[in-house]
Amino acid sequence: MLFPTIDFAIFFLVAFALNWVLSPFPTPWKLAILGLSYFFYAWWDPRFVLLLVAETAIAHFGVRFIARSTTQQNRKRWMAVSVAGLLGILGYFKYAGFFAVSVDNVARSVGLGNLVPLIQPTLPIAISFFTFMAISYVVDVYRRQLEPASPIDLAVYLAFFPHLVAGPIVRGGELLPQIRRRRDAENVDYARAFTLIARGLFKKVVISSFIASAIVDPVFLSPSSHSALDALFGVWGYAIQIYCDFSGYTDIAIGLALLLGIKFPVNFEAPYSAINLQDFWRRWHITLSRWLRDYLYIPLGGNRGSEAEMIRNLMLTMILGGLWHGAAWTFLAWGFLHGIGQVVGHLRRQRRFRLGIPEPAPNIFRHANSVFWTFQFVCLAWIFFRATSFTNAFAVIDRIFTGWGSPTNLVTPLVVITVLAVVLVQQVPITVGERLAAWWSHLHFGFQAVGLALVLLVVTTLGPTGVAPFIYYRF
């Protein structure tokens, strides 16, 4: 069930009504939200609701054993068993086929024949998201940062439909207290919620859909058929497509949750205004970045050891972060590139520190230069994220360098304006956006209604017939 559909609109009207009618009654409210969330997930494939229930059970019983353990060794053992169980489910459904094919290809190349059976389990939608949330819950209880939740609270936390299929990756400490307390409909910022939903729909249905069909899909489908300028804008266009697609989903999810009285953490903060890769990862998919930092990078040792150990930890974190996105060598390459980029940035900063070289005085030209080259590097990595294979990725890169004599057919004024507009809007200081949001929230309801209606009219008019699934659904 996609957000920008009539089916979901009807579903949400029912959910909204039940949410506020049952809000004074905690247990019926939780049961209703859980039932609605399972129904929402079952819309794709009812069988995988059992998978969600299984992960909930593993997390629940795991933390119960952790809480009852009298020694740190036992606590650690039960934490490890629980996390291993959750990762085992994720590994089977998401990576078993990938590794089986990879091993088979290697075996065949050296003449060993079929060493492993080729399997390809059906990938449950968004299994990575709710698995990471379950892992963070177990680990937080183990670290004594969170008290064990009741079974119903935990089930609602993992299955809550606004975040279920593409995040944000909400921590237990952020969502469980909101599930337990009564929500007040009078304290909901409806103006902000509807603005987020309208903005998200515009990003996804209008911008992302247009740029994908106008240039990204044709370029990546057949790079050799297009000019260097087409290929270059195809790569820049994919950066715009994936940003508008994923941040659009996040805007809608945060807005929907807010209408139900639940607040989600921010997941994007103008990522294409980043001045380096470290800054980019503070702005892009923030909840995943925090997860990788707190549950992978820091447990590996973070930056506490030698420089070589820090580099190892950083590379492992980024490579595994790439693998989280999908079972393909191209995703590993994407993570590897980001790891290398961050390592180089770290080594440059360390060198300046050792030599006593002060940071250059900030100015608008230096800032713009940093933003420009960071964006180019991010776009280079996006090529591997989008490509169907290494051959496809290198064909796109090759075309950028060798296709300057070919006619340009895809780079239209509207494509150029769209790419530039999305990038330039992110250079506007966040405080400006906050002031605009505050001004909008204080407008008369009638003006707000007219403004939102106009946005929805634009979305309906300019959007395509039918909407493709969000990119991050498959992760």
C-alpha cells in the first residue's frame, strides 16, 4: 500500500478516526494501531506479517532473559543470542541468494562446479528497517539505557505503520514513551503535519517521478545511447531523484505520525549543502547514520584506538552500511567509496593538526567550493548505488568522459532547472525554513487550507499516472 494512493487515503482516514476515538483507552488503542499496522504490512504479502511477529518475539524474549540475568556475562550472552537471531533472519532473506550466487560464480570459474544450492528467498519489504529497530531495542536494554517494554508496546513500536516500510529508524527511547502516554488532539501541530505531507508528495510524485523518467532511467538503461552531457545530468538527476524520493517518504511519514500524535526524529537536513562527507552523513538518512555510529562504529572501537584501527572501523562501518542497502557488489562499492572518502578527509584533518596548520578562514567561495566537490563525490558514489552492475556503472562513467561528440537529447531546460533548484534550495539556511514554517503555522486556517489544496492540485496535475514504489521500500 503506497502512501500516494487512494487505497492508503481510505486506510489512513480509518486509522486517524480510530486513533483519536480510542486514545483515552490505552490497551484498545494499542491493539487497534497494531492491527492496522499488520494490515498495512500484509497488503504486500500477508505471509511476512509472521516474520514481523517472529522478530518481535525474539526481541521480547531476548530482553526478558537479559533483564533476569544476574551476571554481566549472562546479559551479554543473551544480548548476543538475540541479535544473532535477528541478524540471522535478515541475513537469510536478504543475503542468502546473493552469497549463494557469488560462491557459485567463483566455484564455476575455477572448475569446481555447483558447490552450493542456488536459492533466492522473496525479500520482505523493509526487513532492514524493522530489524535494525529490533536490534537497537535489545542493545539499549542490555546497556541499561532502556527498560523492557510490554509485549504489546514492543509490537506497536516495531510495526507502527508510518515508519514500518522505509523508516525513519526510530529508537525505543524515542517512540516507546509516546506509545505509553495518552495523546492530546489539541496539542497536535496540524499545519506542520499537513505541510510535511504535501511537501513529501510534491517531492515524490512530481520531482522524483519527473527526473527519473526524463533522464535518469534512460541514461542508466543505455548509457552508450546518450551524450556525455546527458550522462552527467543523469547522474546529477539520480542524486535529486533519490533525495526527493526518500526525503519525500520521510516527510510524509513524519506528517502522518504527527497527525496521530506521535513525533518522529528528523531524517534529512539539506544533505547536498554538506561541506564534506562527514557533514553529509550528519544530514543524510540521519537515523541510519546514528544507528551505524552507536551500534557498529563505536562498538568496533570507534576512534579510541590507533589511527589504523580507526580507519578499519570506519571502513567496516561504511561497507556494512552499503551492504545494508542491498545484496549486491555495487552497494558494497558505494559503501567503500564513502569509507575511502571519509578516511581521506580524516587523514587530511589529522595532518593539518599535526603540522599546526590552522583551518582556513571561512568565506563564501571556499564554502561553495567545498559544497560543490562534496556533491560531485556523492554523485560519483550514487552511480554504483543506482547501477544494475559494475558494467553498467562504468559504462555511465565512461560516457561522461567520452560522449562529448554525441548529440544531447535528454538535457532540457526543465531538467536543468529541476536539478539546480533542488540543490540551490538546500543552500538556504535552515533558520530561514524554520521562520517560514512558524509563519505558516500562524496563518489563518482558511489560508492554510487554500495553500495546501493548491499544492495537492499541482501534485495531481503534474504527477504521472500511477506512482512507482519508493526507492527505499526494497531495503
